[in-house]
Amino acid sequence: MQEFDVAILGGGMVGSTLALALSRLRDLQGHPPRILLIESRRPHSIDHPGFDARAIALSYGSQQAIAELGLQAEFLSDSAAIRSIHVSDRGHLGRVELTAHEYGLPQLGGVVELHAVGQRLLRRLEASPEIGYRAPAHVQDLEFHDDSVVIRQTDGQSARCRLLVLADGGESSWRTKLGLNWRQESFEQTALITTLLTQGTPPERAWERFTESGPLALLPLGANRLSVVWSLRHTEAEQASVWGHDQFLERLQHAFGYRAGRFMLAGSRELYPLFLRQTQDIGHHRLLVLGNAAQQLHPVAGQGFNLGLRDIMTLYRQLQPIWHSHLDVGSASVLRCYRAARRPDVDTTIWMTSTLARLFASPHVPLVSGRTLGLLAMNRCASLKQHLARQALGLIE
């Protein structure tokens, strides 16, 4: 049986990034922790759900965190900058615009394509001697003891660790098998994901436009390309997925307007049903739950991976002095401190994204009037706008 200090179940974006982050820790003798990363999918698989064809926005705070972890080459080498964000409500006057210039920043964030980032992360994992990377591998059983967790794989291999991290995504199987208390709530929406080739698009600008069906986000990919996340009611999304190419472009252009230029060509369309999933207790005996396994959000405002990265940074910074002194990385005090540190940020982000998704999809006149006034007030009131900006930029204390 191999011995490890930390074992991570799930090698997607969060699990891979966490493994590479923890490999940077050193004790008094300069030794790194022994890290095990177990992933059920084959390395470099084109159907890996964590490294598919989607694009995500990394906030400015996330870019700073990635630099702290020394992962700029993996995440930022071909990212497209966002220097302004335009938020509007279709058919109504309210709108808000954030710019990097007004906050004295080089950019508000950047957009990366998951498949490319995933391939670079996998190559880094395979070249890291501090990390035992097992993929494809499947866990058959977990045994929790006072001082360790024993992991038994279906191929007969076993391992023992002092801290186990679940990072196996929003549909985490082990969250259920371990009897963790979690809730699921449907937004009654499906996200349609595609890529556009456009003409006359303002460079380095992202858009969030609220429509009658749900939010419609456009993210810059560079070279007149935009990533589209269109949240629709289930039946509308299914219909949109089979529209002819020209019909799809026409409907999308009508829903968004021409602020982002003319839509010329669309790529393949993928559908993702949208849920709020939250694990009520993210820490148990020698166990932590991170990323989408802990909380899966509506994609409005693009907070998903940014929130997961803050999970990673909290654990990484808390384990620095623990590992430096070679103390127990899976002790009850570590878990207690992690839970206390993460709860305010997680609760605030879940409330914000869920409220936006529901409020701006409602056709009721009082809510429509209220959100119009809210957007107008936010654009005029610096303090309100700054609060929105801090959340969007990931500048969370």
C-alpha cells in the first residue's frame, strides 16, 4: 500500500489545479507532500467533461491566483483579454458597463478554452514527480480511520492518505456514496454553448444580456470569435439545437442585437441542463469537498471555476504553514478552518448568481421595473457599481 499525504478524486480543472498547487508546498527539509490524483477518464481524452469545447472567463483575481501558483503557461498563454464588460436587459433601458481603465487595471480578466488548458495541465501533471497520477482509474471503496483514509481501486491497487479531497464534479458519485448532505435545485433552463465568427465586433469586450428566457453571455476569444452561453428554457434549447444554421444565427442575432457586430458563422451546439447543487457540509473527518462537487452554479456572471479556484487558494494557503512544520494536513483543525473561511464567499456567490438567473428571467412587471431601476442606479452610483465589480473581478477577501 502506497502512502500519500493528500489524495484527490477527480482530475478535471479543479482537481488538476489543486494537485499542481499543493506540489509547490515544502517542509523544513524542502520536501513536497506526496500527492495522489485519481481520474476515471483516460488522459487527453477528447470526451473528458472537464476539458471539453467550452470557454470560461477567468476574473482578474483568478489570474493573480494562477500567477501565484506558477501556472501562467498552462492557463494564460493564449487567453483573450477582457477589458470591458457590458451588462444589459433586453427591451429595457437599464445597463451597466465596467472597464479596466476605471479600476486602474490592465484588464478585467481573460477567456480561455478548456480543452487547450486541459491538455497543458495534463502534460504538467505527467511531468511532476511529486504527483502520483492514476488515469484511468476507478475507486471501489474508501475506508476512514482515525489517522488516515484508505483508498481501494477496482484494479486492486490501494493507497493511504491523511487528507482526501473530492473534486469529481457537480455529479459527484462519491458525495452520494459517502452520505454527504447535499441539495439540488433545477433552474428550469438549459445552457446552449457554441462559438461564433463575427464581423464588426468591438475587441476585448464581454457581454451579459438578460433575455426573456434567461441570460445570454458572449465572451471574446480573439480574431473575431465569440464564445456563446445562451440560457434557455428546456424546450426552447432543444428547439434551438436543431434549427438550421441560418435560422439559428437569425434568432441569436435577434435575441442579442448588434452591439457585438454581425454574427456570420456558428460552430456546433452543445446543451447543458442547469442546476444549483450544493454540499451542505464541505468538510468531514479527513475529507474536504472542493469545486463543483461542493457547489455547482448557474453560469450567469461566469463564477463557476473562479469560485472553485478560490477553494483551491484557500486550502493551499492554509496548508502552507501546516506542511512547513510537517503537521497533520488532515486534522480536524484544518478542516474546521477551511469550512469557516469558505462559507461566506460561497454563500454570497450562490445567492448572487441564483438571484440574477431568476430575477432577470421573470416577465412580471414589478420585477422588470425593479431590475431596470437597479441597473440604472448601479451605473450611476459608484459604490453599488464597485460592489458588482469586486465580485466580477474575484477580489474577495
